[in-house]
Amino acid sequence: MALLHNDPERFARAHALVLRLSRRELRWGDRSDPALRRLLDQQKAVGRDIHKMHGFVRFREVTPSGANRRAFAAWFEPDHHILEAAAPFFARRFGDMDWLIATPTLTARCEAGALQIAETAARQPPPADATEELWRVYFAAIFNPARLMVTAMKSHMPQKYWKNLPEADLIPGLIRAAETRVRAMHDPNTPAPRLRRRAPAGRG
């Protein structure tokens, strides 16, 4: 896991640790050793990055006219080199459709259940589709202003991911309106605020 970290010295550091372990100069798991503590921290960082990718990939439909299988595409910008480790999760979960997930360096493509990894050719997100507005409506509907904790929300959904999430531009308005919506829950005479809606996008 640590070898998937973006640290350019990760292979050299790992090799040095392996030598020290083989010579019994170091006990595995000893976090008092700075080099081993760094490796274990990098392992955790990679694990968090994979978890975030599983949670924050947003597919957009790109099915060609007349195709027998639906096709979807997504763009994601991970912190570390995790695509190959994270992609099998999507292959298991979305085996009934063709899809690709592009990152700035590599692209995972799954067609008819076969998963392939290649260098990324088009370094840009796929076009928006009409289903994004449905997702935005759903996101706004399940937002609970009475349980809003902004710090916790931003910890779970860091703002670095917002630019690629179709629902993210709703969040500032939902936060601003939260207090009024909570009052409306307790007082039916209080008008609920109207949220800004975005017109459905075409599947260009």
C-alpha cells in the first residue's frame, strides 16, 4: 500500500527498510522508528485515498446511440497512485455496464466485464448528462439541516473533490439555508427557503 504513495523516494525508502528488517535491526510495527512510522503513515494515506475514490467518483452517461450496453465515464483526481488498486471495486459493483474512470495519469476501462488500465489520453472530465440533475435533486432532498456539522462534512467530503461533484455547488446554499429550514421544521408558518436549481444538461 505504501508503494502507491506519491512520495518520489518511496521505493528507496522501502528497500532500506527491507534490508534493516532482514538484518533484524528493526522490528516491524515499531512506530518509534521514524522511517517505519513514515511508511505506516503513507500506507494509511493511500487507504484513505482509495476510500475517497470509492465514495466520490461520479459517472456520467456516454452511451452511444444504438448500443446494446449502457456506457459511463468519470474523472477523478487522486492524491496517490491508487487507480489500479481501486478499480476492481468498480468492476465488481458495475459489471452490468461499460465504464471508464480517467485520472490525470491513468485510465481504467471496463468493457463487457474486462478491466484494462492504460495511460490517460484525454485529460478532462466527460460532458455532463441529464441524470446529474436527478442526483442533485436527491442530494438536496436527503440533506438534513438539523444535523449539519460543517467541519465534519468537509472532513468527510474535502473541498478538493467538489469541483468534480455535480451536487457540490448546492452545498453553500444548503449551509446558508440550514438555520431557516430548521426553524421551519418547528414552525409550519415559517416559509422554507428556495434552493437554486440548475437546468438539466443535455448529453452532448
